[in-house]
Amino acid sequence: MTCPLPLAQYPRVLLAHGGGGRLMQQLIEKMFHAAFGNTDAHDAAVLDIPQSKLAMTTDSYVVRPLFFSGGDIGTLAVNGTVNDLAMAGAKPLYLSASFILEEGLEMETLWRVTQAMRAAAGAAGVKIVTGDTKVVERGHGDGLFINTAGIGVIEHGFSIAPDQVKAGDAVLLNGDIGRHGMAVMARRENLNFESDIKSDTMQLSETVQELLAAGVRVRCLRDATRGGLAAVLNEIASAAKLQIDIDDATIPVDPAVKSACEILGLDPLHVANEGRFVAFVSAEDAPLALEIMNRHTPQKNAARIGTVTQGSKGRVTLATAIGGRRILDMPSGELLPRIC
Amino acid sequence: MKYLDEYRDADTARKYAAAIGDITTKPWTIMEVCGGQTHAIVRFGIEDLLPEKINLVHGPGCPVCVTPVEMVDKAIVIAALPEVIFCSFGDMLRVPGTKSDLLSVRAAGGDVRIVYSPLDAVAMARKNPEKQVVFFAVGFETTAPANAMAVHLAKTEGVQNFSVLVSHVLVPPAMESILSSPQNKVQGFLAAGHVCTVMGYKEYAPIVQKYKVPVVVTGFEPLDILQGLYMCIRQLEKGRAAVENQYSRAVQESGNMPAQELISKVFRVIPRKWRGIGEIPQSGWGLTAEYAAFDAEKRFDIAHAAREEPTECISGLVLLGQKKPAQCPAFGKTCTPEHPLGATMVSGEGACAAYYRYRKGEAA
């Protein structure tokens, strides 16, 4: 599929594509409406929402490179916001999509990104109903930034939040960690690993909806994005004022990700994911929950990685591979490869 | 994973730990020299498996930690120059200089880039002939062959816009400095395996003879470290002092000869300042006259003002094995990985950062 005329007359984004005139109108109609199927051209979308509790979230997406193994910025922009809604136990319905384009961006690139967004929205069962476009001068953006906001409905009766977590709860992970961060780093830094590491980006909404429909007593959900698994566990331990004990040997890590992390001196527990989440569920529901998670994770390696205990408030401990135990701390800032 | 999981096997680890327990009758203080070993010890909780009589102290072998503050300040001045692309290994970027760090220089518009090999920096110089490309050549003997190769390549290929800011240090003089201190507590060493892949281990023989301490060349995986400790404690218990090689899958006695030849062509031994410790004679490398044209310190006009390190920071004593991180009054309070007072809190290999990350909240 290629970029449609008349956009093809403009192989690159011009400042005029954000200027409010004919070019911008063409871009919206031929690019965005064609991909997302909008009909109304009003200032705001009018939505039909069944009477219930709503969840709303927003996130901005900046990633370099725009395309990487297993995904791209458009897929992330849809899945990321869908997943944030899913983590609140909401069924995602509608997204907005705002684009900040850098003058000179290849129109073909924008086309590929919007098509990827269309596919991701379709897979997650959400509609992209409104949006915005701005163009910034060349050199003032990184090609393309996307912001999406999302609205979802909450159809179940219970609260899904850190304060619901109880001592004795099982800590579940829906699949192996570290793929996304390493896929992006490999592409950005031109690191050629023997085997291709693909981003794990995927929508988590179906998994969560199925967990809830099956009656699994879900206490808290959190996707393990920036900061990785270590950050998520620390956030929830602090908010729940409980201790979380994790067993390193049970955390699935793909051998290629493990090798890449070893070479660069990074800890897979600190590396970002885009299709992985931690679920705190009552211990008796853990086997059923894992079965459901494995139906949706292509690698089928969901695992119970630990247990919530009274212990000391906000602490996360990790049983090491050789039988020691240590604190699993929050990663601090930017991941920097070690010297040797 | 091949050659990784084998060295992290829980059953074998327990067997080694039991064997260490069996032969240990007296208290011993053993220093692992390399920051990579410190990192593995805390990351895998190795101390949990050892008898209480065994006290592990953490050595000066973290290149990021011992790079002196004035060298970081020089790097910051060079990196901020508009004509410069400044290349560094990742973890040098967060090391605090007197007032700033390289991450802040980058945020303020300096062109600071992370590279994975100094040869990438030479390639960058070729690609950007209008720029000055400077590589921050820090590290021990381990990183020296690649750094020497980069300079050699730039010279033979005439890449004139490439230079290196050299802050290379050497392991054996640091070990001697520790042993000759009146406050020394170290009774045995796990020598740094990767340093020995380059240099071999002949140079430890005089140290062993003079100070009567066992030195065991040791790898970096949990089982390497446990086996290295076993070999070291066995010597201590028998009253022996010899150089032994645990890391025989990677280290030969004479080391990597072609690498050593290149190093001795590009570098010469000079006195070097160590952060937190001070100057140690004959403890580092600088460029030889043949390659002096590639010295960033000569190419750029940089101030040579002596810098003071924060007085609260005891990183020097930590690096000498005389104190543990948690014995520092600033540890975890005014000094954290987000706001490090000393470099031992910065690098993942630094003892303070490793303790903070993995053992925070525990008693010293």
C-alpha cells in the first residue's frame, strides 16, 4: 500500500500541512480519515457510551527510531494507551490521535505509521475518533511525535488498584521481559545481535477482559513499560505498603535478550516492555489467570513470579539464581551501558 | 544460556558454599579487585552463602569510580565546545565533576554520544571531517587494547580530527598501594579476570612474594567467584601465598601478547591520580611521544585547576577496602545514585551503588 494522491505530490511534510489551509485539509482527509474512518469534521467527537463508570488516560509517544523490529511509533501509540485503560480494568472504546510532525518528514513514513495505527486500533477494538495535526520547523522535532488519549468503560463491580493488594496474593507476569527495550536499543545503536529481538508490543485489553470475565479476583494490574519490571514492583509495593518477594529463576527472559543485556551490562528487570503486565491476583485464582494469559501471549510463557507478604512496607526482594536474596531497587533514570 | 546459566547453577553454588564452610576455621578479609565482581557479589547475594568469618571488601577496580574529578571536569569543558563530538562509554555520563556532569552538558546542547567501542568514535571522525571527535579513554588494562587500537588506526589512516582524553589506570600498583597502607586489612585478593585476559598474571608474582598474600585470578559469574574464594581461603588456611588461576577458560599466564605489544606502542606508564585515593606512582598510562598528536589534553585549551572532592564522601576508604559503603554518614542520605557525591555511587560497578541498589536498608 502506498500513500494516496494528492499527498503523493508532496513527498515530504511541509509547514503548510499544519497551517490550517487546503494542504492540511487534504492531509486530514486523505491520510487520517482514510486510515481511521472518521466521518464528522466537527471540533469534537460525540460519543455513545453505555451508562457506567468511565476510565480516561493520555500518553505521548516519542521513540527513535520510528520503526524497529516488531513495531513502530504508531503501534505503540495505540497499544500504550489501550493498555493503560486495560490496567484500570476498563474496556477501551475511543482514542484521540494528535500528531506533531517535523517539516520534511517523508509522507510515506507518516502513511506507514497511520496504517500501523489503524491495524493496532482494529486489533484492540477501539475507534480513533478525533485528533489534531501540527507541523514544526525542520530541526525542531524528531520526525514525528504522537499523543493519544483514550476512554474506556468499566463494566465490573470491583476496584482494581494498589490498595486492594493483600498479603498472600500471587504476583503474575504475562510473558518474558525486556524485548521492547532491547529491540529499540539494537536498532537505534546499530547493534547487530546474532538473533533478531522483536518488540513485545501488543494490546493487553483482551487478556484483561478475559481475566475479569472468568471471575479471577484481580486486585491490581500494571504494565511494565519504562523502568521495567523492577520499577512496577517497587511502585506497587510502596503504594500497597506491603512487601513483594520475587524469585529470579521464575522470571522468563528470552535467551537473546539475556545475552544482549549481559553484553551491555543492563539488567532485564530494568528494561522497558510494551506488551507485558504484572497482575496481583488472589493465590487460588493464579492457575486460571496464567492459563488465560498464555492464550494471549504468543510466547506462552506467563509465570507466577512471586508473592505479596506483610514483611516491611514498600520493599521488593529477589531470590537470586544461586539461592541468595537481595533488594530489587527502583532503576535510576536513563539506562547507561557499562564500560566493561 | 550457553556459558552463562552453567555458572549460575544453584546446586553447584550450594556445594561450593558448603566446601568453603568446611575449610574456613579463622576469620579472613578478602578483596575482590574488580567492580564487575563487586556487582555480581551483591546482585547474586553471594555473601548470604558465605560463613560469617569471611569478610569481603570491595576493591578499586571500577574505572568510572577512580577516574579523578579533574579529568571529568576536563571532559565536561571539551564536550561543551561547539566544534566537538564527545564520545564516551555510557556510565561515564552520570559521573559528577566539580559542578556538572556530561549528561547535563548534553542537555545544554553539547554533542555527547554514547559509543560501544572506541573504533566507532574513529568511524564518526571519518564521517564528520568538519568536527573534532574526542573519545574519553578511561578504564583499566581491559579497555586499553581497543583504546590503543583506535589511536593507532587514527594515526595510520590519517584521521586528524580524532583525539583521546586518556585516563587509564593499572591494577597492580593499586594493589600494592592497598597492601602498603598501615591501615590495610586485606589478606587475600581475587584478581580481576578480564584485566588478566589482556595482561596475564606474571606481574602478581612479585606482589605475592613481597606481601605474602594469595592472589587468585577470578572470573565474574557467581560460581567463578565462589570457586575463587574457595581457592583463596584454602591458601590462607594453609598459610600459603601463591598466584592461582581460577579463570583458566579465559586467562593464560602470559596474557594476550599482540594486545600487549600494541599497548606498549601507544601508551607509556606514568603516575596517575585516582579519585578518592590520590596520586599513585607508575599507576597509569598516557600516550607515547609517537601518538602525542592525538592527546585531547594538548589539542584543547583546558584549565588545569586542582579540584576538591566533597569532604563528606569516603569513597577513597571504600576503594581501599578500609570501609564499607554503609559506614559512610552520607550513604543513602545525601548521597544516592540520583545525587551521587562520589563516583562509587555512580557506576553500576561502584561499591556504593551496588550496596544501595541491592542491600539498601540493611545493617552494614
